[in-house]
Amino acid sequence: MEIESQIENLKIAKEKIFYHEPMGKYTTFKIGGPAECLIKIDKMEDLKEILEFAKQKNITMTVIGNGSNLLVSDQGIKGITLMIKLRKIDIQEKKNIIQITVGAGEKLGKLAQICLQKEITGLEELAGIPGTIGGAVRMNAGAYGREMKDIVKSVKCLNYEGSEKEFTNKELQFDYRSSLFKKEKYIITEVILHLQKGKKQEIKAKMDEFATYRREKQPIEHPNAGSTFKRGNDFITAKLIDEAGLKGYAIGDAEVSIKHSGFIINKGKATAKDVLALIEYVKEKVYEKFEKQIELEIEVVGEK
């Protein structure tokens, strides 16, 4: 294929490049057709090279992190899929602030565990979110009353032309499950967080409490992409889905979780087609019963 012969000429290590790679291997939903070309990016120079290449060749690019808020279509993803795995954790103490510089590809859970060991508080509520720092910033991930906007000082990124840019918290247009990066084409490379010193015992107690709540209330025993739907301005979406009698409703192996109606789970062999059909059915039934439009929190990518 043409894209293969073109990419072979780049300096990126061959072991980081995968062709016709099933995306079910890279999403927490365990669903998704093949990426035409998947490249794991762990160096800034690789990212800049591939951006320049894609611009010259006019190749479509899709950027992913840990695949935890993602539904990839059964037809897969055309062009180049960049999996951001930029790693860095640098901790500096500045007066009463702990400043942590984190690579966009670092996982939130790993950072939370490091903060626990170093007695740094501020990440306890977010510790169970299975995404990367970059992905969490992009969607302003949140849990138990805390969101990324509460701890982000600034973000470094590249635009698709390869130019570096840094945004302050105020410039990031944080909103409910949204940020500047949902609206404009930038690739997050590094995030600066501001946290505080805490007490290990108290930090661990909070993390344990939230972990227990997740196990009890969320279907973490099944592949899923996190909360499927956003909450409404004046309603709790999961409550409406429940009251519409949809808990446990399934299309194929995609099911509205019995444990939490806000989650659609993969019971084993669900396809993206199953999930999308179930999403539409849930939206339709909730609107019929309550005249409320519900919106997706997960992102759908790939060929239709």
C-alpha cells in the first residue's frame, strides 16, 4: 500500500509503526476495526516528523491516548493514528505549591500512585480514571466533584503545522467534559499541574474510598469506555435511562449496564455497530418519555 512505502522512509523506529492494526487492542471498550497505520509516539522529534509528513502528503490524522473514552468504528481508521505515549514526571516544590510537569502519555492512575507515595494531594478523586493526562485534559475529565481544570496550571502542545504553543488555565476554555482541544486542532504534549502537600494516610483513605465506590457502582468488570452519556443541565442522565426501563437492555453484546445505567458495556463480542444502535435506541426512548435530549460523553472515531 502507498502509505506503507511512504512511511518506511521516515526516521521513526519500525517497531513503533503498525499497519492494519485492530483497534480493539487499544481501547478499553475492546472494540474497533483496523487502523490503516498506527504509530506510537514517545519522542517529540517523531511527532514533529510525522506532522510534517502528514501535512506534505495531505494524510488524515487521528490522535488517541489510552483509548479509554473512545469508540472506534468497525470499519477502522483511515490515514495515520497517533498514539501519544510521551512520558515524563518532574516534581518541584515551590513555596506552598507542588508543581508537577507530566508528559501527555502518562496515565492518571500511575501519577496518582506516585503522588500518594510522595504525600501530594489533589489527584485522589481522579485516580481511578483510566486515561492519560493528555486525554484527561482534552475532555476536562472529572469525578467526585473534581475536574482537571482544578489542578492544571498550563499545557504545552503542537499544532498540526508542528509549531509549539503553551496555554494557561484561563486560555484552555475548560467546560463540562470539554476544553479548547475539543474545538481546535492541537496535540497535547506536556501538562503542568499545581497540587499541594498532604498526609499519606489521608490521601490513601480518600483514594480507597473512591476506588470502593467505583467497584460498587460502576461496571468496571466489563469492557466499557467510561460514562457513555453526559449529564444534563437539569437532569441526571443515568436516572432517566433507568426510569425509561432501559437498564439491562441489549443489542448484540452491547448492553446498558445493570450496575449503572449511564454506562454501555461490552459483554464479550460487541461491535461498534451494536453500541451505536444501542446509543440511538437509548436516546430515542429517553426523548419519547421525558423530552430530554441526551448527549454522548464518549468520542466516536473512524470510517462510517
